[in-house]
Amino acid sequence: MKLNGIPWGEVARLYRHHRPGPPDSWYGILDGLGLRAPGQHVVDLGTGPGSIALEFARRGAHVTGID
């Protein structure tokens, strides 16, 4: 989709490629703080490419991403 001449689909693909998301150890820190994903409801504000939202969903959370 182009908006004002910008190919947003390509921009999103490049963003995802160059911003892969946090390392697994980051999720371990969150787990230690009580953010254990199975069954929890998580809101990812400023979700960007969605890497954090996708990982929480993969770990069993109910996720809403808002960008």
C-alpha cells in the first residue's frame, strides 16, 4: 500500500528485518517480574513490527498490539 508515495509494506518488511526484537534473556527478566505469559492479558503499546506481541502470544498470552 502506498500513502503519499511511501510503500508502507516495504517499509514494514525492512523495519522487521533490521529490528528483530529483544533477546530471549529479556523475556526471562520479565518472567522474574511476574509477567509469565500463559493466560495473561498483555497490551503492547507502540508495537512496531509486533515482535514482542508475537513472542508473548507464542508463550500463551492473550495479546493486543496498538501502534
